[in-house]
Amino acid sequence: MSSTASRPANLSNLTPSETRLRRREWNRGPLTDLFPLIPSAPLERLLDICIDVKNYTYNLSESKFWNARRLTSIVVAHVRHNYSDYDRLLREERVERYEARRRSGDQVWRKLREWCPWEEANPVLERAWRATLVPPEERDPTWDPMDVDEESDGEGEEEAPVGGDGVEDDPMDLD
């Protein structure tokens, strides 16, 4: 194996559009691993959102669990806005944001399960979805909806600051 094969590509030699495409493709595999039945049009849109809106690229310095959590929250927000009554409830009925999330929650969950139809329950996906339904002021500051037993993720995750009083960059509160 050559020494260049084991090293990541030097992105400094790429044009901005080539860098964007490379970063976009880095997200494709992990996204389709999490949501294997996602249709191509929403997949392409989500890849654009990851790079252009959220400035997110799969981060090898972080755990697989951390990356899955971030990608899942982006997908949940996308589904909420594009496959449910959430925006209509906000715009036309002037429903409070978390009430709109609660009312549209079943539609969001059905679409998520359509794209991720694991035979058994998917507790990580369900936790991510449920976390978006709880207003920050109702969350215990120490509660992290994505905490899992160390045996289940195998990586001994540190507790991440989530929830509380509307923590900035709360990965479960993407809108």
C-alpha cells in the first residue's frame, strides 16, 4: 500500500466547487447507511443541506455515534419541513413551534421509518425524533436524549450538552 493511499486527500489543491463535491460525497455513505431507503431526490437535497446550510461533513475525529446523531437530526428537520404539516401549522394556524412539532410528529415518524425500515425498533432514531418534540425549557439540563448504554455503542461516549435552556447548536433542535 502506498503512503498516499492511507492519508486523506489534500483538499488545498482542489477548487471550491471540487471541495464542496468531495465533502458532499463524504456524507453520502453515512447518510445512506442510516437511511437505506431514502429516495434519490431527498438524498441529494439532504447532501446539499449538510454542506450548504449546516456546514456539516462527516467528522472522522468524532465517534460514529456523534456523526449519526448529527445526520439524524438534519434528516428529522428536513422531514418535518417537507413531509408533514409542520410549516402549515406554524404559518396558517399560528401554532407554537413545539405544539406544531407534536401535532406533525406522527407524519414525521412514518416518513423516517419509511426511509429507515429496520425490522426491530431503532431506539437512536426514535430518541432523536422524540427529542425534537420536547421544548428546551421542559428538558432537564442534564438530560441527553441520545445517551445510550456504553455496551450498545461500544465507544464510551461522553455526555454531550443538549437541551437545557435552549443551548446554542443543540443538535436535536434543528429547524
